[in-house]
Amino acid sequence: MTVGSNVKSCVASIRSIEATLETMMHQNANPEAKKAFSSANEMVRQIKKDLEQQVIRLANEEPQYK
Amino acid sequence: MPDWIRIVLNSAVLVVVLFFLTKWLGKKQLSQLNIFEYITGIVLGGIVAIHSSTLDYPLLYGLLAMFVWFIIPLGIEFLSLKSKKVRDFTQGKSTVMIQNGKIMEDNLKKERYTADDLLENLRSRNIFQVSDVEFAVLEPTGVINVLPKKASQPLTAKDLNIKLAPKKEPQTVIIDGKVMHEGLANMSLNLNWLETELEKQQASIENVFLGQVDSDGQLTLDLYDDKLTVPAPIEKQLLLATMKKAQADLELFALSTKNEMSKQLYEKNSKKMKKVIQLTETYLQ
């Protein structure tokens, strides 16, 4: 596997984390946990954004593996 | 009137009267009765027994005696509710038996407690050595309550500085294959949600004996058919594991890249992921 595809699969799992965190946030009845999940969700969203840009950059660097 | 009818009538009247008297005297459990309440109970019972089985005395005498035995304890109870002094006198005060790890011999003597009695009571509390006890007190009910020394107390999460997520009471949402709407409403969930969850666990509602939702919104089921296994909810463990894996991946990318800018980006996000894990870990266990 190339670096690009490695990072891509990592982004995919981060997307799944984001989605699960969001469901947990809505399901949980405890306000403290809700707050923790929502701020975690926000941070994960930032990570996802960073990495998605990185994926584009890597695709430009290794166009043959696109 | 033949005697047997009078006996039946007397007994019926007395049963009803006794029922109401004991109800008004309160609902303390037998073991919590103090000596005075205990005697009152016995005397009331005795009066009823005599008057419901013999006809030597008129029923009115019995009712009168019962009334007196009812009104005086009630009055004393009322007074002891109002005044601490009366309470100490009628219900007794607790006596300190062990303080700062030292046995109070004078108090022991006052309560006519021998060392053997004390040891026996401590043993029933699973304490076999007096030096493990910080404080012990003999309650008016005759029970000894013990505070062990800090080192002999069981470990708690507080001692270990572990932060635990608060757990609310779970709600029962299915009993005998029927949906409990009240439980669902208490968790602010609806039927749609329940149907999807059941589908996820591949169970039909008729086959569910009991279903409960915990405060994290996880549904656990017990089926009639015990041969079928229901998957236990693993969503939380899975999420934690995925987050840990993503964090490790990011760290690995940071180590393997030679591009300085990418390295920084991976490191920054790996640290962020670590923070996310720390933030949510307590709620995912």
C-alpha cells in the first residue's frame, strides 16, 4: 500500500469515529457525557478536515497511484 | 345471645380495632422497635387474646385498656418527635465502645458488655482484630456499628483517583414482549428507535422477555428462547478501539514521513486524537 492509501483508510476510520461519536452524543441521557462527546466530535471534525486536505496533497504528489 | 356468637362478635370487633391501632402506631419494622414499643405490642396482643377467647369481662373493659395502651405510647412518640431530651430518655442514646482505636472500658461496663460480646459483634462485621477499628458505637437497638481504620476500609474509586461516569437508573422498556411506553418516554426515546435497535440485534419483540436501556442509550435484551444468543452491545468498546487505532496510525505516519510539513500535521492531529480519547474514555468503559 502507498502512503496515500494508508492515509485514506485512516480518514475513513476517522469519519466512522465522528459518526459514532455523534450518535453517542444524541443517545446519552447524561448531560456531562453529552458535553464530552460533543466537544470530542468537534475535535475529530477538525482532524478529519486536516487529513482530507492531506489526502489531496498526497494524491498530487503520487498521481500514478490515484 | 349464645356465648359462641358473642365470642365471634367480640373477636371480629377486636381484630378490626387492633388493625387500626397498630396502623396508627406507625410502620417501624419489628427489629427497629425500642423496648417500650415492643412491650406495647405484646400487651395489646394479650388484651385482644383474653377478650376474644373469654367472656368473663365485658368487651368495653378490653377496649378501654387497649385505648390507654394505645394513647400513652402515641403521646410519648409525639413528645419524642418534639424534644431531643424525651427522645434520649425513651429511645436511649448510643454508646461509644471504641474510639481512636481504644476500647472504652467504662462504657462497656455501663452497658454490661463483656470483651467477648464486643469481639463477637466485631467478628460478625468481619473484623477480627480490634486494632483495625477506628470507631465503634453501640446503637440503642443493640447493634454495633463499626468504622474501620482507613487502611482497613475497602478501596473505592475515590481512593484510586479514578474518574467514573455517573450512571443513572436503567429503564425497562420491554416486559413479556410488551412495550413499556413509560420507560421509553423517561429516556426520551420512541417506538421507532426501539424497532431499529431490535432489528440491529435480530430479535423480534414477541421473543423478548425483558429489555432494558441504560443511561448511555444501550439496549440489553433477555429472550424467552435461551438458546439464541443476543449480541451484547459493543458499540462503545468498538469506538474506543477505533479511536486508539486512528491515533496510532497518525503517529506512525508522522514517524515515517520525511516531509517536515506533513510530519507536523500528523503529529498535531495525533495529539488531538489523544485528547479526544482522554475526554471520552470515562464514558466509553
